[in-house]
Amino acid sequence: MPLGNLYQQIEQLSAEIVTLISEDTFENVSDKLALRLSLMKQLSEAVLLEGDDKAKNELREFLTKCQRDDDQQVEQLLAERTKVLADSQKQSKIKHAVNAYQQFSGN
């Protein structure tokens, strides 16, 4: 497979992953990340076999950009997780308060 196609497929998968995360559709993220990683490995192997310094530098820059983008997605997911945990704790406190009122009122 030509290198350009691999770069394009990886970028497309990255964009799809960002969209899934922004839409809170997390079910398919793992599968897409696994596929993207597989394509990245293919790309790396192809570039290393080629032995071209220019191609290696392009690969390094591309992977660095992917890592920066991934770091942003991880930050977004961590923030979302913190929010969900806080909501869960709030729900638990509300449940305890309701139970206390029900015990007090005899219901």
C-alpha cells in the first residue's frame, strides 16, 4: 500500500475518533484506535524499509503530531471522567438524603 494512502487512512481514523469522543459515542473508539495503531505500525515498517531520511523525518513529524492530538483527546476524556465521577458522587449523596427523609417521615 502506498505511503500516502496509509497517512490518509490514519488521519481519517483520527478524525473519526475525535468526532466519536465529541459526540460522547465511546463504544467504537477502542476499535478505531486499534485499527489506527495497526496502520501506524504498517506505515512505520514501510518507511523504515524504504530507508529514506526524508520519509523518516516526515514519519517522525506525523507521529509527533498524532501524539499531540491524542494528548488533547486524553485530556478531554479525563475531564469527562472527572465530571461523571462528580455526578455519580452527587447522585449518591442525594440518594442518602432521600433515604434519611424517608426514614424520618416513616415512609
